[in-house]
Amino acid sequence: MSSPEPLLRVRDLKVTFGVGHHAIQAVAGVSFDVLEGETLGLVGESGCGKSTTGKALMRIVEPSSGTIELDGVDLGAQKGKALRNVRTRMQMIFQDPISSLNPRRRIKDIVAEPLDCWKTVTGLERDAMVRPARQSRHRPQGLRQSLRPSVLRWSVPAHLDRTLARDAAQVTDL
């Protein structure tokens, strides 16, 4: 019996900033697989390359070398609209996701923004997804601790068939 194909496969990922003797290797040869239903947490000291690895996976920062495959699709080969479409299936979750929310905006607007940006759902579907957040007139800094996991769940795009982080609240509880 063969083992299942990974949802995410990363091989020898390297990210270097600068050139020549001024080059700094931020990520050096990272490799891993994530199967559907698994959770992967990147843990390390400040400045060790955790965020840079995430940005390279999303291709916000271009990897210097290595391969990244999402569901068998080579992300390094994706450009323009194809890359944009692949990114709708990915999301970075930061160590303290509440602090990454804009304190000047209402939660309902923050939750609706990616749905409006990616245009992957109809207006009625968008309204249904945003409805729980619409009840809240709060801004992120005014949230009680007990409400924060709900906001994090609302902010994970519900339309995704498979995600690398199914429940942001679980990730932040680690």
C-alpha cells in the first residue's frame, strides 16, 4: 500500500538576501511534508527564518532555490493569475494573530476583506460567511479574551476545500 501524497511538499528551500559577500542566508535547506489533516508548527529563536519560510511558501519572498509543491502543483512555476489563484488556498497564521489585525477597523470589515479581494464566493456566500462577525461592533483591541478564538475562526477563509491550518485557534493555543 502506498503512502498518501502530501498536501504540501517542500524540498531544500533556501532564501538568500543580498549578493556576494553581503549575502545573508535567511533560510538554509528546509525540507518537510505536510499530509492532509496534519499540523506543522515552525518553532525557533527570533530571527531564525520562521516568517521568511512562510513568506517563501506564499512566494511573497522569492526562494533562492528549492521546490514547493501544493497538492502536486509546483508553486515555483506559477506566475500572475495562476499564482494568485493558488494563494487563495494558503494562509499564514502568525504567533499572535490578533495583533496582526488593524486596530482601526471593525472586525466584520477585516473578516470580509479577503473574500472581497479574492472574489472566490458570490455576494450571498460572502454575506453568510461574514454574518457571525457582523454581530460584532468591536475593534480587535476591544475584544475579550474569550471572543478571540471565534474571530480567528471567522478570519480563516471558510470556502477553502483544504487548508494548511484548519483551525487558527488550535494553532495559537500551542
